[in-house]
Amino acid sequence: MRRRDLPEGLPATFRVIDAMARGATRGQLRNPELHNPHHGSRARDEPTCVEEAAVQLLATLTQHPVALCGTTAAQIHRMPGVADWAPDDVLHVMTRTMSGRVRRKRVEGRRGLERRATTLVNGLPVTDAVDTWRDLATELPLDDLIIAGDWLLGPRSTRSIDELSAALRPGDRGAARAVAALKEIRAGSASPAETRTRLVLVGAGLPEPELNVNLVSESGWVANVDMYWRRWNYALDYDGRHHRERGEQLDRDLDRERLIRASGFGYDRVSNKHLRGDRPEVIGIASRGLRAAGWRP
């Protein structure tokens, strides 16, 4: 039996009861070409991303309102610090406290939606990014929770640390870890790697830098740098490119580096290579740069 033999008008994911109401037979619905994502439903294809997996789940739910939450919401928000979606991931979905908890295979149903803000991302109902961050305090290690919080307060964000703090409620699971993360979250970090670099350096006892600072000399604007230690006039950039570009881009990088140093600033650039290991190289690089600029532990 081929999938095109199904009644016309059925969506990519559909409930068995709806298909039978349109005239589908049990034999058609047992077609091995059809995917069976959840009890009482069929799908024409296996999901290839978290959004498709979420659509297949939501198509089977009768509870309203409902929103994706936890790591599933974080993946849809593209929040860093959370592992990329995998086909065998458990989906997290939330309903109101007085509603029935969603129970499906490979689904974790939660309650408490009335205490969270929701939004639509790619047409999918999810808990708001701030509430999602708060819920992740029960699931993520501290550093990853800080990375996610820094992302929420990135250079183009209109959110504030006060919003994250206001989302916490005494007695919530994970509240202690969220409070600990709030002490380390900083506005202005442009990437997860920049946050991780900062955490490594501060954790090793180096002074905390300012983030995404415009360097200005007597001649005017020089450059924007990822981290800057104003007291010692020393700057550090994290280069996130996987491969060194050649030609004009490399020339621009070298010219920029020379200009920063010629303008009187100490300067170094690091990459992912320098963040690896138990004693990352970035600690020595930044430490030597700061010492040369006059810092003493």
C-alpha cells in the first residue's frame, strides 16, 4: 500500500481517528512507509529537526493551552549551552497545573504553564526565553546555564539581568543554581565561546574584563574587541572561525592587529584551540599579556 493511497487532504502528521473519518482503512494506516511518532498518530516522514518532531507531537494533543518547554523550548529558541536535537531526544511539553499531564512515549509532560510566559517561534508555542532559561536550571551544569544567560543579554538584546532575576521564585527546583548563575552572567557577550573564555580566565584568578569594548586612541576609534582590561590597557579577541581565511580577510586581520598595538594597546587573539584541556592555553596567553601591561596577581 502506497502513501499516495491515503485520502486527500491529510496533513504531513495526522491523527488516526481523523484519517479514518476521511475514509482511510486500517490497512492503509498500517502502511510500513508511514511513521508512527506517537500513539494514535501517523506521519509521512521521520522528523529531521526538533521543529518537525514538535509538530508531530502537537498534532496529537487535545490539551489546551500547551507549550513546549525545557530543553525542547531551548533548542527551538536556538539557545546555546543545550545539546543539539537528536532523533531519540525526549520532548518536553507543559500544560496548566489543573490540566492533565501529557503522557506519550518519549515525551515528558510538565505542569505549571499558567506561571510562565509563552511565545511563538517558527509557529510553535514555546515558553518564553527567560522562563525557559529559569527551567533549565534543573537540567544544565552551572557554566552552561551562565552561557545561556549571557546569550539572553547579548549585544543586541533588550533584556536585562533584572528580568532573569525576576523570573526566579523561592522554592523553585534549581533556584540555587540559577542564583549562582546570575552572579556570573554578564551583558554584552557576543558568543558562547566568548563567555566560556571569560569563565576560564576569571576561574583561573585573572581579573574580569569588560565585554565588547570600542578601543579609542587620541587619533579616534581603533577597533571593537571582545574583552578589555581597561586598567592595564590590554585587549583579547576570540576568533571563532574554523578555518583561517586567506587573501583580503587575512590582510584586514593583520592590519587591524597592527593598528591596535600601534595605538598603544596590549593585544592577543585566541581560538578554540586555546580553550582545550585541563589548563587551557588561553590562561597563559592572557596572563602574560596582562603582566606585560603591569598587572600583578
